[in-house]
Amino acid sequence: MKNKSKISLLMMVALFTASCNTDRMGDLKEGNEVADLKSSVSSDSSKPIPGQYIVVLNDGVLNANGLEVAKSTDGGKESYERNNNVLLSKMRSNEEGLKLGIDNQKISSVFGNALEGFVAKNLTDADVELLKKDSKVQSIEQDYLVTLLEKPAEETIASKAVTGQETPWGITRVGGAGNGVGKTAWVIDSGIDLDHPDLNVNTQKSKSFIGDNNPDDGHGHGTHVAGTIAAINNDIGVVGVAAGATVVSLKVVNSLGQGSPSTWVSALDYVYVNASAGDVVNMSVGAPKNTAVDATLLKVAKKGIKIAVAAGNSYDNANNYSPARVNHANIYTISAIAQGDFWTYFSSYGTCVDYAAPGYKVKSTSKNGGYHVDSGTSMASPHAAGVVLLGSPTADGSVKAAYWEHDNVNYSGNYGATNTYSLSHYRYDKDGTIDKIIHR
């Protein structure tokens, strides 16, 4: 979605010169105080996977070659997997599969609902050139290994729930907890703690796309996202924006924080078949521009399914990354604010961004039934997911520019509208308009 309700950004060039040091995130090393601020995917953590490519076919190619995917009759996981396995078996056959000039045994996974295509491994340069020239192929793109940047040890230690529920500051800022019971959010991430006492997880629809057949969360990132969206309104832990909503775990990141865009395409293909109009998807992931990811996301959005996407944590133009750059009425790209409505030092920006939401020192659920505080646009996006799950969003205020104190090594965690620090970086929404803050 391209948000029309922004206000113009004026005189920022003059204000920007007031910064006391360089404006590049890369000039600072992460310290324990702020390492959690980059806990979600950034471009610096993306590396090409040699020989692995996402191949998208032209619409109708599968049907024209007797390979049309059988449509699920019950919309369930089992029928989706059965139909997908049949297609994979046929596609890998050098007799039944498409004649593409490559060894079809190199095809490792397939998708045939939102888009038609496959992922292939161990392709040679000659294979890639053959596929590029084939009239059946719409696009072929390098797959990437994307790694969630690690948090310091103390941030990964989960505290257990105690009696008495807390409302995190971000939930209050976007309008407080609403009743999400009966609504569904699909979380494309590192999985979700399937038996967390503060979450209502649909384990029957939850699915892993990383080959372990286990949608449980071994990392913690996805469970944190899920809690901000939908933690239950009870007498323990925290409460989410759409409290009590059902969350579905779509695991695309392993316990080491590693995943790839090809699995995002597969997860979105699954959502396309199994989700309903009015459901919400959260994607707190990102990578270099990828047309397969973008096209699949658009197909899902056009079905009436809403999608919240993290803008990114590299203080860079989000238009350079997928899926943040995608625009549609049902897609919401989200930047991050700290308390006081101040722009965080890490949040990316861009004309593709629709709203800002709380993304600094956010408390939520964690793996192993625990809770922890985390920061990033990964934490901002699920606030928006909860808001749009409850209905059409509104705006309440605009982000403010801020000076963030640092010592040439670490950010201190101190920030404000005026520069009272010996060393600071000036952070603001650099795209020419100031983001509105999402509210329900």
C-alpha cells in the first residue's frame, strides 16, 4: 500500500548537517546495549547461494504440458503437500517433466498456485543460460542465504511468565489491545513456539519450508513477532494488538537465523491456497530485489489477504529490497519508531513505506514459553499486522527526527529531539515525506 496521508519533509538538508559524525550505520560496531537493534534481516546479511536459482515459468506452462497442479479440495496442509509432491515428482522426471535442457533432477522444490515455477540447485552457468533463453521461462534469479543478525547472549535468555499481564508500550501506542479472537495471522519467519501459553497457534495449518518438518521456533524471532500481533489477553505475560487471534507458523528461517527467498515464495504459495480474504500475513524478512518474491506477494494481496512487511534495518532506501518495495492496497511496509515517536537510528525509509510503528525495545513472547525485549523494523511490522487484522488502519501523529548518542563504537540508547551529546547521529525519514504512525 502506498500511504497517501504523509506530510512533506522540509529543510532536512540543513538539519542533517547538524549531525556530529558520519551518517553510515556501518561505521559503528554493535555493542551489547544496542546489538538487538539489528536483530532482523538487513542487506549486509545476504549472500548468493552458488548454483541455486528461483525459476518462474510463464502462466499456463504447467497446464499446457500436462503438469497442472491439482487444486486442494479442503484447503488443508495435507492436500497441499500431496499435490505439491506429485508435481515435484513429475517435474524432476526427465521423461514426464518439462524439456528445459537441464537435468531435471536438479529441481529441489516446486510451486504452482500463486506462481508456476521451481527452485533448482547445482546449476551450471550453461544451465542458467539455457533457462534464460527458454520461452517457457519468465524469470530466473539467484537465490540468497539470508541471516538474521545475532542478538547478544543476554537478549536471548527468555524470562518465564509471571502472574500479572503487561501491556508493552508499542501496543498502547497503536491504540491498545483489541479482540482478535476468530481472526488469523500467518507469520512467515523462524517459526512460532507451538505450545507457548500466551499464544493461540493453529498447529494443523502450521508448516515448515526448510526441510525439518517442524514449524516450532528454534530461534525466537518468529515467536516475538507472533506475540506482538496476537498474545492472549489473560493474566500472564504480555498482550498483543489483536489479542487472542490465531497465529499460523510458516517457518522459513532455521535456528541459526538462516533462510532464503526461495522459501518465502513457497510459504506465500501456501498462503495463497490456504488463507482467506481478511487474514493477515507478516513478513519481517528482507533481501535484495527479487521479482519472484514480489510477484508472489502481489498475487496473495490481490486475493484480499493483507500483508505487513518490515522496511529493513540498514537506514537505507527500502525501495532497494524485497519484499519491502512492493506496493498494493493490501500491502503495508512499516518503518520503526522509538518511544516519543522518534525515528530509530536503524530504520530504513522510502516511498514504499506506508506507516511507522513501534520498533524499539519491544517486549513480546519468545521461544520456550518465555518473553524478551527486541528491536528492529521486524518488531514494528507486527504492530501493523495486528492493526490491519482488526480493521482499516488510521494514523495518529507523525515520526520525529532524533539525535542518537554514540561513542564511535556503540550507540548508548540515549536519543532526543535536540543534540545534547558530544557525538551523535541525526536520524530522520529521508525519503522526502514524514511517515504517519499507524493506529487502530
